[in-house]
Amino acid sequence: MSSRIYFMLVAIFTVAGVFQFSGQVSGAQHCGMNTNVLGQLVSQCEKYVLKSGPKIRPSPGCCTVVKKVDVPCVCKFVTKQIEEIVSIEKMVYVARSCGIKISAGTKCGRFTVRSA
């Protein structure tokens, strides 16, 4: 996987805060996540949130990691570039499938979360 895509996946998830190349505090750090959790999100969950492919239930391993993430906080840092790679609809589906409550009306990038 190219480093650009890796950074974009890490940024969205997710799941996924934003690695800001400007040297500012990343969205992930702002949401209380560390690089270990970010790496786990990418390795465990990327196939469930990429735009390509079907919407499928996440694995137990993915859910274990997702439960460590403040998804509503992460949603505040979703950029247009992230949305080009990651399906926000799938990201919300994964989070909800893992038991994370995301209220209808929550903005996640340009996406508005619908009721479950």
C-alpha cells in the first residue's frame, strides 16, 4: 500500500483523526488516540471501510480496536481527501456494528449520519 493511502486511511479512521503534514497536532492525537491504535485500525479495519468492495460486518478484531476510538470526535477531522478513499457510510456502519453509538444527524466530513 502506498504511503499516501496509508496516511489517508489512518487519518479517517476511522474508523478513521487526521495526520496533518503541516506539523500541527493531528486529529488522532486530539481525539486521545496514539499511533499504536492508529496502526491497529489500519491493519484490522481498512478492508471494511474502503470505498471499493461490499459493505460487510467487521471482524471481532476490528471491533476491539474500534471500541478504543472516539468516533464522533474523529468525524470532526474527516477531510475531502479522506472521503475520496474511505466510505464514511461504511465507517459509520462498522462503528455501529461494533456497538458504538453515533447519533443521527452527526456530521462526519460531508456525510450526515442517518438513523440506524
